[in-house]
Amino acid sequence: MVKRTLQKTVLLAALALVLLTGGVLAQEEPVIPAQACAEAGTLDLWVWDENWASILEESTNAWIESYCPGAVVNITVHPWGQYWDLVQTAATSGDLPDVFNMSQDRFYFYASNDALLDLQPYWDEYGVDTTVWGTGLVDPYRWGSNGDLYAGPVNWDTVAIYYNKDLFDAAGLEYPTSDWTWDDFAAAAAALTNPQNDVYGAAVFNEYQSGYPNWIAATGTTPVAEEGRTACTLQDEGSIEALNFLKGLQDEGYMPTVSILGGSSANDSFAYWSAGRVAVVTGGSWLLPQALEEITFNWDVVQLPRHPETGRTRSILHSVGYVAAANTEVPDLAANLILFLSSDEGQRFFAEASGVAPANPSPELQQIWVDSFGDTDINIQAFVDATTDSQGVTAFSEIWDAINTEIVLNIFDLGVSVEEATQTACDFINTQLPETAQ
Amino acid sequence: MNPTRDNRPSFLDRLSLLDRLVAYSVLIVGAVLMVLPFVWMVSTACKPSSELNRLPLRWIPEEPTCLENVRSLNETSPDFDQYLRNSIILTVGRTVGQFITCSLAAYGFARFEFPGKRVLFAASLALLMVPFQAIVVQEYLLLRRLDWLYTFAALIIPGIFSAFALFLLRQAFLQIPIELEEAAMMDGANPLQVLWSVTLPLSLPALAAFAVITVQAAWNDFLFPVIVSNSAATRPLTVGIALLQGERSTPWNLLMMGSLLATLPMLILFILLQRYFIEGVALTGSRR
Amino acid sequence: MTVIQNWLGRTPLARRRALWGLALVAPNTVGLLVFFGIPTLISFATSLQEWNGLRPPAYIGLDNFERLLRDEGFWKALGNTLKLLLLSVPTGVVLALGLALILNQQLRGRTLFRAIYFLPVVTSTVAASIVWTWIFQPRYGLVGNLLEPFGLRDTNWLTRPDLILLPIAIVTIWQRLGFDMILFLAGLQNVPRVLLEAAAIDGATRWQRFRHVTLPMLSPTTFLVVILSIINAFQIFDQVYIMTARTTRGGVGGSATTMTLLMYETAFTRNEFGYASAIALTLFVIILSVTIIQLRLQRRWVYYESDQG
């Protein structure tokens, strides 16, 4: 007993020391230091994003130069449209690249099929405390009874509202602020709608992470499926409330249908917004570079409106991770590269490239990211603020892919009632959940 | 080919003015419906993005941006040129390959007696009954086992064997008077030389029809390439533009430009070789 | 040695020519066997297996076929395929025949018209389907705006489960019309003018001449066109794949999923190769029986000149 207390005291003291020195030395002490590799070799690395490939090239070169001379990294870009087909094919034939990008919603499939390398022993070996990352970033990448972390998170994406200032001005409305509520939002959508000019108030229901799930999350309900992937949550009170709120806006004529948008994806809504046809859309932080370059009208971003009762504004957060193949011939090398890419040093390359918000929580890196967009009045900080109360993607791809689009189409294109659409969705999800299938 | 073809003028050809009026009205309305999608494709392909979601619709873009759209397409889909190249490789490979294997086989079946000939010919023709869709899964598994997936070999080699081309070319070869070949034989030519210098030159119209059928089928093939090509290295245009459509962020003007560029080569070929395309269809029809 | 020699032919020349013949047909025959024959045979075996392509296949007897019978998705795909067939084949065949009859007249510019009607045939189905997707787009699409007077501008043709098969059938007809028309035109060449002239002299009206001379003489062609169109309808894939790509592949609730698309998804997105083979085999059997049934019927209603002795 005495020993335990002593241990606790020592630990607390150590913690206090870490916190103190951490505060003082924040500039010098990296959150995650990189380390040298044991033995050089050749690695195949797959990404889906063209821009990331060039960032990666720089950062892997730095890794080779400083930590692993003689190593070779072959980077291949496979566009998103085919990436997962390819990864799945490669997994089936045992040809997975050594290291590749993973997304939270796909993780379950590969982890459950034992296709991925458990990185936890390496995190332990390298002395990385995996709780430095926020739960929304890494929890979806944990697997097994001990919650081993199988991925090194690269970045985060959050969602906020993109709005057309010119249309607000034309309607004589004040610009929204971060404490606006659903009610304010609905009032703005109504005032901004102008059928004569073929202009809608809002389009915020689209599929996947930048659409309706954010509204569900704000009610306090986990969107689509529960954290443990055990139950469909679409029929929970919060889901029904959020979906009915959005459907109500559409029924009033403030939001276009999916078909008028040209599709159910976030890109379709964003394109419609870019064309000046809708005043307010939900959009991810990944759209910032495109918006800064292309949008000709005055615009800004603001955090998602707050749920009137919970008072919460919640963003779905998605983090892309690096994972290694379970059957890689160079597991140590792969883990070492992932460590580097997650380290402060490796993440700097991402922070400095516009558009990629670094997963590494170092405040310095976060600021570099905000500053990387250059001299702009756009409220980029809104996306960083959105990370504070965020929700990781817990549904896995079978559900995410099959249902996301269908539920959006059913409710926001075909006029099916929320109750009926969510019933259909949950019926399907329940057949896909591993626990209930057994 | 059409023994009862009869081109002499007949009193049946005399049409009243009303007949003509009705006939032309139907033809013109039909032709407009046929052509409208092409016109709309070209019109949209030349519109700037800002003119896409705008009412009322305009047939002629206010500020045409054809060339800029080609450029943006290349930015959006940096591998577009390579898709084009792959389509050409795929098409040429299959056509030349099929020409070689099938003209050899057709010649063998048309002019030579050997044990098992009937069985082999019947077996080849029986495969005409198997729709490709029914075996595409097995085809994929076979190519995977051969470790050919995602190579040009996978795209081309299964496509160079054809029961249909065999049947078609054999029919053509059978129509050539055998005496001409025998004369060449007498001069000491071996069968390959006879095939090359006598039989093939005399079958040019059939070969041309065969070529356009094969070229067109290869250029427009989708189901097979979508399964056996997975990267820009071998992906043909059809799969490339399908991918653009599937990405859901590609604006319509670029999609139309992509479709236009994918269609143009066949349209040009058709305009140049119209006759053979039409004969090709008639031949397709004669296969049963 | 002599056995083989005798097997090849009786005289040295015959033997040499037999060897030549075998050598000439070998590449194509072997290729057909390997790439088409064997896969066809193997598909029977695979259809009796459960196989995700990863672990070794397991023999499960007829389970896949039992599953087919219970699988709502399969029946829906079969139903969609049949609906598409009914929507596209009769209309397509009648239109093609009508056009062929008109173009068979001595009209100026008929070669041009023939070429125009044939244009969609040479277009790839993928490109055509992308264009038609844009045409059927609500609000900013061509069809919607042409139908605006009927209040159909915002109709969501490509997402509504009750409408989606219509645009797909229209693309199919549009693309096939020229092909069928050429077949009919070729068939019309074989209708003897003398018969038509004799009928006309006997006072037969144009309709009577068509009904009692042209149509019976054309029946082999009609038969062929119908069979080819039906087989084509059972294989519809590209159109659905493309026209539903911007929302959800196969349409909301699988409202546009055809047999071929179902097979594709089963094999290549769900990695169930055994079950996919069972679907493929079913498709094969259906197409084969259509051909056989039609061949039987053909004897009854198709007029062949040779039948007259």
C-alpha cells in the first residue's frame, strides 16, 4: 500500500515536472521526436492524394537523409476513385504496399482481417505516449482488447460553414458568429432563399463527414453507429431530431434537392455554392485552398451552429493515418518511417503545405498551418476551434458507403420520411454489424 | 453477298409528294433526336464552369472555352493523355493480334483437312453462345493466377482470340476461288505465303469490315478493362472517363470534354470508313 | 509412328497438309480454349464454392443457388433486367424497322440519314451514358428544360426508383437503333421486288404489302434482331454503372441494379467469387434458354424461302 502511494506520488511529481518543463520548453521539446532506423531498406508507399505525394517526397527525403541513410521509398498515387479497390485487391492477393494511407471508416475491415501491422510495440519502444493525440484522431485506429494503436495519424479534417458574404449583404443579414444556433441558422436560410434568382439558403445535408452527421453529433448522439460498432444510432432521438430539422429546411424550400445539386457528395454542394446558387454550405477544411483560389465572391467560414439545447457545435473529425501491412518484409523500417511522419519534424512538412492540418498536436505546428494560407481575412481558426469538440468517424465503410448516400437520397431527394428512411438504413446496418450478425 | 439484291428501278420507287413529306419529317425528327446529345456534349464541353448551373439553357456558350477546358481536363485528370495512349495500344494490339490468330485459323479451317477439324471448329463456334459477362469473373481469376492483372497482356491477349472473327474470315476465305490458291501452290509457295499473297488480298472488304468491328469493340470496351486495369499505366479512356464521373467532383463541362475526346476518334473513323462499319453490322447479323 | 501417320492422312501430301492445318488453327483454338472454354467450365466448379479470393475455396454444394432463390437483391436485379428488356426491346425493334422501311425508299440523302442514325452505335456506351446523365440532370439538364412546360424541369429521373430505368432504356435504344436498322435494311434487300410489284398490281395497299409480303419475308431478320436485342438487354452494365455513378451505384435501394452489375459488385466489391459465379451461370442459362426457346418458336413463325421447297 505504502509502495503504491509512493509510486503515485512519484508519478504525480514527474507529471508535474513534465507539465512545467513542457510549458517552458514547448518551443524546443518536440511532442514526438523522430528516431534513427535500425537498418535501411526499400519501402512502397501508397497515397490517394496528389498533393500529399509531393509533401511526402520532401519529408521522406528528410527521413532518409537524417534518420535512415540508404533507404528508398517508392511513392505511388492512386486517386481516391480507385484507391480502395486497389488496396482491397492488394490485400486479397497479399500484395499490400509496406506503408499506405488509411481512413478511419475503412480501418475496421483491414484490422478485422489481420491485414495490418500492430504498431503499438513500436510506439512503446519509441516511447511515444499515444494519448498525446486527441481521441477523435486516434480512437478509430485502435484495435484489439488492449486498444493498440495501428496507425500514425497524419492530419485532421474538420467541418465548418462556408458562406457567401455577398448574399448575406444582399439579404441585409449580419454575418454569423461562432455562437449562432440552429434557430439562427434556420432564420438565415429562410432569409437567404431567393427563388427568383434561383438561389437557395443552404445545402448542408450531404453524405459523409461534412454533411448531416455533424448535425446529429451536435445533439450528443454518435452518428450512424455507436463507438463499439455495435448498434445503429440513426433511429436515436438525436438523429431523428437532426434529420427532421434539416428536412424541415428543405420542405420549406430553403435547400435544394440532391438532384438539383447534381449529386449527394460534399463536392456537389460545394460546386453549387461556388456557382453562387446557394448561400451557405457545410464544407471541410480540405476545401480551403480550392476556395481561396477559385471563389470570386466575398466569403468566409464560421463554426457550425450550436444545438439550441446542448449548446454544442460539433464537427465530424477525420484523420488519415499511415498504416503498415501485416506481411511487410520490413516491419521495423515501416514503423520507423511512420514514426518520423508522425513526429514534429515530419509533420512540419504537412503543416507548411497549405491544406493539410497536422495531426501532431504541437501548438506551434497548428499555428504554422493557419499561417500557411498566407495573408487572408478568412477565419481559418474556425477549423482549429472545431477540433475541440469533435467526433471521430466510427462507422465502418460497409455501412458508411452503403447507407450514407442512400439515406441522403431517400430523405433529401425522394422525400421519404426521416422515420422510414432511418428504419431502412438501420435494417441494413444491423445486418452488417459483426456483433449482431453472430 | 445478297444474291436477290435488286437495284433496277421499280414503279414502287415512285413516291407521292405527301409520302416524301411524311418520310422526311420522320427522318428529320429522328435525326435531330439522334444528334442532339452530340450537340449538347460539344456545347457543354466548350462552356466555362460558370455557365453550367445557369438558366435558361444556352446552346451556344456565351464565352466558349473549348481549349481551356481541354487544359483543365488535363489538370483534373493528369493521366488523360496516357489513357488515350493506352486505348490506342489496346485497340491496335487486339486488332492486329486477332487478325493474325483468326486469319491463320480461318485459313486452316477453310482449306485444310485434318483429324478433329469438325470437333475443333464446332467447339470454337460453340463459344459464341457464351456471353462474355458470364465468364468475366473467371477470366479475372485466371488472369490473376497467371499474374497478368493490370498489365497490357491482360488487356490484350484474351482479346486476340475470337470465335466470331474466325467464323467471319472463314466465310470470306471460302468465297475465294480455290483455283487461285492452287496456282500459287503449284509455283511452290507454302500455305503462309499463299494466305499472305493470294487469300488475304482477295478478302480485303471482309478484312476491312472485320477490322472496324474489332477496333470499335476494343476502343469502347469497358467491363473488362475496368476489372483488369487499375492504374494509369494501362487504363484505357473508357475507364478513365468513368473514373472522372465516379469522382463526383468533376464539373460537367470537363466530363463532356472527356467524353468528346473519347468519342472523336471513332466518329472520325466512322466518317472515313462508313461503308465498312455498315458492312460490319450486316456481317455481325450473319453470324447466326 | 504409323498409327499417327495414318491418323493424319493416307498420303504424304495429305499428312503434310494436315500438319499445316493443325498448325494454322492451333493458336486461335488453344487461345479460345484457355481464355474462354476453360473459364466457362471452371465457372461451374466455382459456383459450388464459397470463396473470397483470399482463403482457400470451400465446397458448399448448391448453397449458392439456394441463396440466390432467397436473395431479394437477386430477384430485384432479375426484375430490373426484365423491365429494361421490356422497355427497350419492343420499342427499339419497332423503331428500327420503321426507319429501315423509310430508308429503303429511293429518297435523296438517305445515306446521310443512315450515317446519322448510326453515329450512336460507334460511340462508346460509357461516353454516351455520361452525356445522357448530364441530359437527364434535373433543373440544368436538357430533358428537364425541354419538358418544363409540363412541370418536369426538376424531375429527378436518375434517383427516383420508379423512373430510373427509363433513362437507361432510352440510352440503350438510342445506341442500338442504328445497329438494328442496318440489319433490317440488309434484310429488306432480300425481299424480292417482284413479289411486292405483283402484290401492288393485284391491288394490295401499302399496308397489305407490308403485312403479307415484306413482314413474312423479313421474319428471319426480325427474329435475329429480337434475339440480339434481348441478349444485349440481359448484358446491360455500362449504362447503369455510369448513370448511377454520381449518386449510388445501382440506384437507391438497388432500383437500377441489373444482373450483370449485381454479378460485378458481388465479385469485385464484395469479393464473393463463388456467389458471383452462381449469378453468372444463371445469367448464362437464361440467355441460352432465350436463344433455344426462340430457335424453337422460329420454326413456327419465321418464314424461310427454302420452306417453300
